[in-house]
Amino acid sequence: MSTPQTGIFALGTASHAYLEFDLRASADGRALVSAVAGLREPRTTMGGVNLVAGFRPELWSRVAPAEDVPPGVEGFNRPLVGSDGYGMPATQHDAVLWLSGSAYDVVFYVARGAIATLGSVAVIVEETSSWAYQHDRDLTGFIDGTENPTLFDAPEVALIPDGEPGAGGSILLLQKWIHDVREWESQPVARQEQVIGRAKPDSVELEDRPADSHVARTDQDEFGKIFRRNMPYGTVTEHGTMFVGFSADQRRLGTMLESMAGITDGVRDALTFFTRPVTGAYYVVPSIPAIRRYLSS
Ligand code: HEM
């Protein structure tokens, strides 16, 4: 399989930063891809930082040769509106850098360097920092990631297969959700479990999970498999979940969102009554060889 960006699969890192950029009017897409290809991260075990780079699908398909472009992938260009008017905003940008490491100091340092390096071609427009909460819980208090594929299976789920255009690349959905903490925490645990569809202490799936539970609305047996790297983010008074989902096929991510919004059958994900997305963007995360083409240009 064509070598993917390895940070996609680097579990266990406690500190993260998501940096989204727009191209400067004076620069072109190729210059942005070249500048990203030239970024250098520290490479010691503890001081090292994982760097994952992605591009607006339309920008990548303009710049890259056909063999590196997964066909039919589109940016999050229009808001997604459910049958009852519930909306998910479209806040597509031109590029994303996702940095993750053992501690925030190294992530902060590398993020500052990356923003400076890209400064002549792109401007940073969205920045979110994330940190681990109670080992593997999201800020609803539930364990997040239980139904993820194992690291042996994840590449097959997340990466475009060899022989197809864009092989070794992935499609990323990055979506920031703000939780309505007061409303969520006013629910008894038994109600919260019905909303998620899993038990709160140990994430065991409920035998009689409701049809509007989150795990029913995103059931991977129905929509196809994805690999999630969600993280908590925010401040004490305003916080939520950074949804970070990778798939070999954009449709899996898109149909999950439609299902959550109730577009498919009018049933809205119960979780969406307690949390709302404030950003939403898709990025093509090319393989390493596809990015390295731009090193010397
Ligand atoms: C505030 C936003 C979100 C929160 C707090 C959240 C939290 C959770 C939790 C606690 C679980 C159960 C444990 C697990 O399997 O990981 C779960 C499952 C899942 N979530 Fe989310 N999630 C959010 C948004 C999303 C979005 C936007 C998508 C898809 C685009 C998604 C896709 C999934 C999938 C595929 C599963 C596993 C379903 C299965 O059992 O097959 N989630 N999520």
C-alpha cells in the first residue's frame, strides 16, 4: 500500500492542535502544497510531533496529477440542513495541519513554526487546541472511540486502496462541536446512555439501543467503516468535541452526517439536541509520496 501520513494512526498522544488555513490572494495552490511539503517537524521520540496535512479537495484536484486525486471528493461547501431545519455549517478552508504530541509545549512550538513558514502563502483562519480528558473520555463523559477498527484494520478503513487514484490518501471530516453542558449534565445518566446508545462507565452497547441513539444513527454496519481520532477541546466555560474522522470513502462520512441530521428518514440523532457543530470541512489527506512530489518544485 502506498505510504500514508503516519500521524493518522498515531494513537496515545495527549496534546493536539488543528490549524486551518486559507490561501492568500497573491499565492496559488501549488505554492501552498509546496510550502506544506517543506514543513519539518522535530523527530526525537519525546520531542517529536506528528504532522498530518490535508487540502481542500477542489484545491488538491487542481494542483495534483490525476493519479493522486480521489475522484468525486468535494469540500463541505454547503450547510447541511435537516428536515426540521437543524443545520450543520459549512466552513471549508484551503488546508489543514493536525499536530499531535506528548505534551502541549512541543505542539505549540511546532504550530508556531508552521504558521510562520506558511505565512507568505496562507493565513491561519481557525485554530483549536485539544487535550486528553480522563484517559479516553470525551466531554460528555463517555468513552469515545470504542468501535474504532484496530490499528491492523484501520488502514483498510481509512486509506484509499492501491491501484485507485489517490492511493494511500484519506478523506478527513473535521467538525467542531460545542456541547450544551448545562442541558447535558441535567440529564440523568440513564437518559444520557439512551442518547449515546452505550453504558457510561464501560461503553458497553445497550441491547435495546433507541433508534435515535448516536450509535444507531452512525451504525458502521449500515454506513461503512470510518476511523475516528476525536478529541476534547475548549475552555472550562465553553467546550466540546473536535470530531476528526477519516475514511477511504467520503460517502460514509457524508451519509453519517445526513443520518445524524435526520435528512434520510426524519429521525434526528438524539445527541444533536445537546451539542451543535460550529465548523465543518472535508480535506484530502494525500499519501506521503503524493506530497513529496512538491518538495523540489
Ligand atoms: C459532539 C460530537 C460527537 C460526540 C461527543 C460523539 C461521541 C461518540 C461516542 C461516545 C460514541 C460511542 C463509543 C464509540 O464507539 O466511540 C460514538 C460512536 C460513533 N460515532 Fe460519534 N460522536 C460525535 C460526533 C460524531 C460524528 C459527527 C460522526 C460521523 C460523521 C460520528 C460517528 C460515530 C461512529 C461511526 C460511531 C460508532 C458507531 C458504531 O457503533 O458503529 N460521531 N460517538
